[in-house]
Amino acid sequence: MRLKLTVAYDGTGFRGWARQPGERTVESVVRAALDRCCGSFSELAVAGRTDTGVHALANVMSVEVEGGPPPERVPEALNAALPQDVAIVAAEEARATFHARFGARARSYRYRIFRRRERSPFEADRSLWWPRPIDLDALQANAQAVLGEHDFRAFTPTETQHDVFMRIVESAQWLERDADVVTFEITADSFLRHMVRILVGTMLEGRDLEPLLEGRPRTDAGGTAPPHGLYLTDVRYG
């Protein structure tokens, strides 16, 4: 049986998604839970291979399982075996050809900024603390430049495994969540490594995005915002 699993996690205590020898990763604890709950499993794939410190509200996995509980009981069974900073929030049986990564049509990310003058211990691993003034209107206008299809090579590390740098952005906007929190929300067909974080860092530095979206080198863009403000919020299929 092939399952589609939606997983949420606090990335603070993980060295990202992907398994690494001797490191605590989201994939490694998920595999350990699957080992405990299923007779056997194979073909585990994930929609977003998040980096160290990055969070997820709704990342998606696909996995082939034999044995174990029926789909409606999978979240309860896996959550009993998972640590407190990871949770399966939904499970369903998927078609035999479903693949969490290759079947995804769009992914959405949120970058969270805490802008109060005084820092908060509760926000330290959840958002970027930015006590300086923020011109939300200027950020909003700048974000509109990324809409559509562009070459984003300025927004990924120079040393990269990517061969294609064109990406199609469906939406990009800044939102004022409350008096203390603003977020950058973006949806695209797929993302380059560090793309959202470099976009945020560049905009916060007050740089104009538009001329950077024509294949400019990484050195022309701004700094990379830290990972703990970034959340994978949604993956769309079909």
C-alpha cells in the first residue's frame, strides 16, 4: 500500500530533512518510526528536503508500506513513535504511482520576521528578530518583481547542483500578521536551494530585485536570511 503522509516539524533540533551519518535529521526519525509501526517500507520520498533549522507546517511524504495499521490509524501509530518535535498530521492511501517530490505542482513557503524592538525568547528559533524599522509598502512593491518566470541564479549558492535556474512564481507578498510579526509568503512550481532566504535577505537590505532576475551572479544579491524564520507551509498536487 502506498501512503501519502503530511508531516509537521520544528526544525530547530534537526540537521535538515535528509539522512546524514551521525546526525539527527527528520528523515532519520521518520524512518525509525516507520520501522516500529510497519512490517516493512520502501520508496520513502519527500516533497521538500528542508535545510538545517527550517520548519514545516505541511511537508508531504510518499512511502510504500506492508503491514501496519490502516491509513486512518497511521498518524496515531507513528506519532506514538516519533519525538515531540515531529508529528504526522494526516495520512491517506495514495495511487500506486504517487510520488511526493516528482508529483508536486507547487510549493509554498513563509518567512517569519519578529519586528518588536525588544527580543523575545519565545521567538528565538521561530523567526528572524528585526528591531529596525520595516517599510512594508516598499517590501510589498519589491516582491511583485518575482511574479512570473525568471532566472533565479542570483538567489542560490554559487556552488550548486542545480542545472536549471528558471522558476515560475505564482504569488509573492508580505503580510502584516500583527503588531509584532510580518511574513513573506511565496508559492512557486519549485525552489532553488536557499532561494527564499536570499530573496528575503536581499529585500531587507533594500535592494531592487528586478535587475537580479535576469541571470545575475550570486554576488549581486544580498545576504541569506537565517533558516529559523523559514517554514514550508503547503505542497500542491494534481
